[in-house]
Amino acid sequence: MPSKSSYLKRQASIWLLYAIGFLPAIWGFYLGATDQMGTDPVKSFEHYLGFWAIRFLILALAITPLREVFGLNLIKYRRALGVLTFWYVLFHFLVYLTLDQALRLPEIIADITKRPFIIFGMIALVLLIPLALTSFNWAIRKLRKNWKRLHRLVYVITILGLVHMVMGTKVLSVEQIIYTAALVLLLGYRVFSWSRKRMAT
Amino acid sequence: MPSYRPPRIPSSEITPKKFWLNRRQIIGAGAAGLVATGAQAAPLESVKSGYTLDDKPTPFKDVTNFNNFYEFGVQKTDPAKNSGDFNPRPWTIEIDGLVQTPKTVDFDELLASETIEERVYRMRCVEAWSMVIPWNGFPLSALLSKVEPLGSAKYVAFETVVRPEEMPGQRGFFQPLDWPYVEGLRLDEAMHPLTLMAVGVYGETLPNQNGAPIRLVVPWKYGFKGIKSVVKITLTEKQPPSTWNLRAPSEYGFYANVNPEVDHPRWSQASERIIGGSGGFFGGANRKDTLMFNGYADEVASLYDGMDLKKNF
């Protein structure tokens, strides 16, 4: 049985991850508010938050393959990475609503109902909400097997988020191509391991 | 004609003094090394024109550090960073096609022969952001009159220079567009007095990242129509191809007139973010309604009488 001090150490490292995880948002907000984010600070901050959401998503999805392929067990950090993904997607959306669209409702409603890339992003955010709400120990215990089923939504969210990013840009940057490749690889790994399991049974 | 509105603000207000005084320094900092070419930042003799605006001009540093010029990279900050090797001199523009006297015009001779006007224009990008830019240039019609277009000429085609050795975006593995960048206008649009060949910005010769030494500015159309670093102009009978239309015909039309009622398939064109000089997130109003023909409807709407602007977007 793990000792109390090792439990505390483990908790501390998770809280540290949260603290570090929110630093980019705070730093980006500070830069934008003090006019240090270039000519179009609003769009820059909006994209910056979206990119951080993608980065945390990649890290969260990398935990399982890291363990299964490389024997590196970082499972204790997975929840924090998932929750950080949710917060960054939410920040990204809030910046779009306020700083970018200045709460112009008719245009926002038109965007959300008519424009495929925004629709995909919106669905991804909506699907993230139940995952964030069930990220507590209590919910995990309560939902049992269903928790795992519910949280498989992350694969749908990943595809939606990826399509949102790719469709939202005129021409993909090198960074976007790398993220796309990483996410396709991480999703492909699941498809590969499921099909292998299925063949085994 | 109501199009010639007298200037309502003194020139000292058109150019914020701190940027005016610092302009060489800013160019030096923003595009280190460029000054060595000698073609950079030479002051231009300009006359004031009636084409001006009450809107607050976008600071020089934003006009010259936030550019879509894929020949130098796809990020907005790339052109300022990556255009240091570009040498816009000597420069010639070949004008041919359906004209009486085809010509190859030397840029320096052209500069000496034309009266350079300062015009403050709104610039509306198809990506739904906008700037206000004090250009220096002369009407395209003055250039076209030198070659005497034939009666059969209906369109004007433009071409940007191809120099992979000087333009990093044109070489290497990742090429976002087919080169050369091409654009076109209907002849009546090209002859319109608002249509400008810009050779400078903020009273100095164009920095490389803004399309040195000479570029097109069509203020009632989306910015991508304003083809940069022009080397060839051809008068044609048929509608010429245009780069973004070739790449995504459903998103970018040949006309590309600013129109708040015709949305881009991926975003609304009803309003625009005013960028540059905003002082960060909370520096002031940063979104406004987009105006029909970018506010130039009185001058240009008649060009499109009876035309379905939703179809011909």
C-alpha cells in the first residue's frame, strides 16, 4: 500500500501540472491586454488558445500508447490533461464570443448554424461538457462501466476538433500539419489496437 | 460627382506623429538589412488628393508587419521577416495584349513621369479584418493610357514576379499557391479613378513586404485583388484567371467586391475587426459593420448595375 507521503507527492505533481497548464492562458491574456500580441491581438489570442487546446489533447491521447508501447506510465496525469483541454476550448470559445464577435448575436448565431467549421467546433465543445462534468472521482465511481463508454466521446471530439482546425484555415502551417499528423497517428493507434483485440477474441 | 470629397483633417493627423518621426527607425527594425538595398524607404514627392478619409489610419508598423504575401511565407509576420533578400531594382513592367503600343516600362522612368498622389483608403481583407492606409501612387488608368487599349480589350490581367531565389515562399517543399500570383479586373474597373497603382505608403517607397516596387490597390474589393510586385499587365478579351479563385472557386470570386450581404462560406462578411493601433484587447472599438463596396458605393456601384452580386461574388 502506498504511504501517505507518496500519495501527497503524487497529488502535488498533478496540481503542479494544472498550475503550469493554465500559465499559457494567463500569459497570452497578459500579452494581448498590454498590446504585445501583434497587429491583430484578438485573432492571435483566439488561435493561441485553440492551439493550446490541441496540444493538451495530443498529450492526453498520448498517455495510453506511451504506456502500452513504451511502458511509460503517466496515467495519473491524464485527467488533468483532459480537463485542461476542456478549459482551453472553453476559453477559445469565450474569446470568440466576446473579444472577437463583441457579442453580436445575429452574426454569432449565423456562424454557429451555418458555417460547417464553426459547427464542428461547437459540437466538440458541447460534447466536452459531459466529460468535464464527470471528471471527478465521485462520477467515475458512480458511472462505473458507463464512465469509460462516455469518455470514448473524446475520439469523436478529436475528429471534430481536427476538422475545425483544418477547415478554419486558408493554408495549413507547418505546425498545423504536425498536429494533424500527431492526432491522426494517435487515433490510428486506437483503431489498430481495437482491431487486433477483436481478432484475438 | 460626389466622389471627390475634400480632405477634412489636416495631414498632421493623417500620420500619427510618433510613427512619422520614427518611420526610418521602424523600417530598420522591422526589416533589418533591407535598408542596404538602397531601394527601401526613399521619401516620395506626393501631392494631396481628394481621396481621403476621416477614419484613423493604421499605424505604419502594423501596415508593414501584418501582410498576406505568400511569396514570403503564409504567416502574417513572414513577409516583413523574409523579404530581406528581395531586390526591387531594376524593375520593368511589361504591358501587352490588346493594346496599340505594347511597352516595357522602366519603373524609375514611370515614377519620374507620373504625379504621385497620397490617398487614404480603407483596406478590407476577405478574412474580415480591415485597416486604413495612406498610399502613394497614381491611377492605373494613367499607365494604361500609355499603351492605348484596343476596342476589343475587355479585361486587364496582372502578374507578380517569380523569383524563388529571393522569395522563400516560392521555393522548397511547402508551396501554398501556384506561381506566379495572377489577378484581373474588368477594363472599366481598371480605368476607374479609384483604382490605384501604389508605389509607396506613408510617404515613402513601398517596403518589400507591401509589394515593392509597385502594386495594385482596388479599395472597394477584398485585399487579395491588390496584386503585389507587378511585372506584367496584359489586356485581354476574356476574363483572366485569378490565383485565389483558381485555388477555391467557391470561396473567392473574380469580382471579390466587398459586400456585407454575401458571406464567405466559412465566415460572415457582415462586420470586420479593425486591426492595428488598437492598444490590445481593451484599446477601443475593434469591430464595426462592413460597408457595401467598402464604403465606396457612391463611386463604384454603377459599374455593377443589373448584375447579380450574389452570383458574381
